[in-house]
Amino acid sequence: MVFGAIKCDADQVANAIKQIKSLRVVHNYHTEIKWTKLHTKHLPFYKALINLFFDCHFLKFKATVVLDKNLLDHEKYNNGSHADFYYKMAYYSLRDFLSTPNTTYQIYFDYVDTQGNNKASRLRDILINRMHGNLELSTQVIRSHESNLIQLCDLLIGAIGYVNRNDLAHLSSIKNQIIEHLKVKSHRSLNIASAPWEEKFNLFLFSPRK
């Protein structure tokens, strides 16, 4: 299980989208980018997307990886609620992106289910409370096909989640090639936690208590 987010400065969003669209044209890729629907013939496009992320100083990524969700004990640690656990993981993934006081932030969530708006609103309240109200924060749930940045985030999350799953044989050639390219560009393994101060590409590994 992975919860991840991409941060982009508001004044650079249009620039980032323009560059992704340009790559789409160059590589003749016009469908939604999804980790679950990868095609070998589009490997150069996926690699170009990863290159774009690391080349753009205004793009940052953080993910919280749950190493073995089967060990989760919601009754003991989350008041019996999976939703409470969701808020905790989302908080850990987003808090470092909201560290500048008196700043306005807009968070876009990928649509998952009909409870998305309620979850986003609740998370907004938690984040504002933890930041002592020293920021302006709004949230919005959108469909992934509406956002190139969410699709890029899905690609990164998918790669990290695939590496950290022990219940898979990891036989997908296209996925393994993307992962190897991501390792090269990030100069790191994808199953080891980042230093807390790492800003560009940060991984937080959470191991549930037994």
C-alpha cells in the first residue's frame, strides 16, 4: 500500500502540464497514464516522464509505503477504523509539503470512491489543525484522467508499490524496466527510506507493529 503526492508550485503548474503534453505528442501517447495499464511500446515515453520529473526543480514527490498491510491492527491502533489509518498515512505524506506558514495550498485528490469528498474535507481539517491554522488550505477530488500530474504521480506510486510488494513474483518486464530507470534517476533504491531532509524524492516506510 502506498500513499503518494506530487508538489508543484502554483506558478509552474501550467509549465509542467505543457511539458507533459509535449512528451505525449512526441511519443504519440494520448491515453491516460496508469501503472496498471502499461504497454511495452511506450517505454520511451514512461522514461521521458521520469526524466521530466527529475529535471523540473519545481516538482517534488513524497510517498508513504505500508510494508505489510496484513499486519495492520485497526482495532488496536486506529479506533477500529480504516479511515483513521488513511488520514494518518495521508498526513505523513503531505505534512512536509505544507511547511511554509501563511501560504495558500490547493490539494487535488484522485477519485477513489463516493466518500472521497468527505475524506478530503476531514483531512483538510486535520492538516490545518496540525499546522496550528497558519495556512490556507483547500481540497478537491478529481478524476485522474483530468490531471497529467496525478497520472505522473500514479506512475511513481505504482513503481514504488511494485518494488515493495513481497507477494508478487515481479515478472513484468515493462514494470521492471521502469523501476530500474527510476532507480538510476533517483540515485537510490526504492525499498529504503529517505533521509528526512530529502526534498526531491522522499520515501517514508511504515512497518505496522506485530
